[in-house]
Amino acid sequence: MEATIEVDGLRKRFGSTVALDGMSFAVRPGQVTGFVGPNGAGKSTTMRVILGLDSADEGRALVAGRPYGALREPLRHLGALLDAAALHPARTGRNHLLWLAHSQGLPARRVEAVLAQAGMERAAGRRAGGYSLGMRQRLGIAAAMLGDPPALMLDEPFNGLDPEGIVWMRGYLRGLAAQGRAVLVSSHLMSELQDTAGHLVVVGRGRVVADTSVADLIAAASGDRVTVRTAERTEAMAALAQAGATVATTDRETITVAGLPAERIISLLSEAGVRFSEVSGHRASLEEAYMELTRDAVEFRAGRPEADEPQGAAR
């Protein structure tokens, strides 16, 4: 299926700083695509180039096969939320949407429809300057949906939402994708993307590091590691490290083991008289997979306590 949003070989410099270094990916209909990377990776610049707010030095960004600026009634093709705070504080939520609809040649009836979709009916008559960040996010989503577009691009849509709002946002985004829309979501909340996105574009230093399904990324990060749950953590780590495994602490009663199959781990622990309650294949979280992929792309890194270092043959 043809991509609804396509980024091809984008390069962009700001003075001596390389913001984009050959950025290329596609956002396809029918799925939520997460767009993630460390600060300075090029996410915001890429989205601004897609919307024509910045121009690329090289490459192209297309929406429905054309540059965004060349589209007639662009909100009918791509709805975007880049800054939830970009509101006139004296306007009510409803009047903000009415002004936007009028400026884009969209029918006023769409305003009530998107207010209902975003759960904003009761707050629509209040001035936007008094909205919480979560309410501004909902209003931004409503604005993005005014043109009933086949593609959405949202920057940090989970920011400021309470738990109920986060659950609503997850379901809403998955529902939009289920309707056949292409949905690009930039977020630093890996836990939310793990429950929302089916595909992930990971970027670092202005280029794509990974472009894959969330399931495949987690499977690759999980590797052949095994999780062991035991109250005798120190004894277990010593026995397994002596057998050549690489062992790391997960929490007070859980360790992660690499280099030995589960059957061998069970045998070694039993022989050493170490009691355990669980031995199972390790399933990495999306955050673990992301941290592994972007390790070399992070500009600033905090120190790490030595007590958490892995033990064993690979040390």
C-alpha cells in the first residue's frame, strides 16, 4: 500500500549543527507508527519539514504524494499537533476550532463532531487560556481531526493527560488506525507506545536507526536471555556466573541471565541448592529495546552505579 506520509533523504543543517542526515521512512495507513529518539535526534525538525514550516537542504517530504504546501485544503490530508500551547488564550475552545475551520474552508458542523470525539463538549465554552495541559492536548487533537484527514501527526500527545486521558488516547489512536488512517506519534513515553503503536521508527543523530514492528524489535532485544526469580539472588548469581553466564540484577528478587539455556540454569541452581520460584524466557520491554538501540546516539549520559554491573564471563 502506498505511504500516506513519506520522508526521503532529508538533510538539514542549522549553522554547523547537522539536524537531519539522510532521514528516510514511511508512515503507512492502518497502523500507529511511533517516532522516537533522544533529544536532538531530529524528530521535531523532521515534523516541521513535513508541514513545510522548515525547508530541507536536500531530500523531500510528501503527504499523499505531494509536498504539504502544495495541497489544497491541507487539513483534509494531514492533521497535526505539534504544540498544544499554541492557542489564543482569550478564545473559547469552540471559537478556536470555528476560526480554524473557517480559515481552512471546512464546514462549521465539523467543530461539534470533533469536540465530541475529543470529549471536549463541556469545556468547549471556556477560554482556552484556562485549560490544563491535558485539555489543551484534547483540543489539539480535535483541531487535527477537523478535516477528517487520512493521516495524523502528533507530537507528545500523552503529555499532561491524567490516567483516564491516557487510556482514552491509547484507544483513540488505535481506533484511528483501525479506520485505515496513517498515524505518526512522536513520544518519549515508551510504555504508552508499547500499548499503542504497531510500528516504530527509531532515530538518532538525524538518521533512522531502526524501522520495524514493535513485536520484532522487542523479540530482537529479548534475545536468548532468561529471567530467574529467586529470594537467594546473590547465591544464584554466583552459581550461574561460575558456569560462564552473564548475569544482571533486575530487581530485589529477579535476575536476567544470558549465555545459558533455561534447562541448564534450572540444573545449575538445583545442584547448588538455590531455591527459585520462576525460570522463564526474558521478554524485553519496549524501553529496554529503545535504550539498547539509541545507546550510541545519546548526547549526554548519566553515570551508572557499579553495584548494578553484570557479573560473569563477559565482565
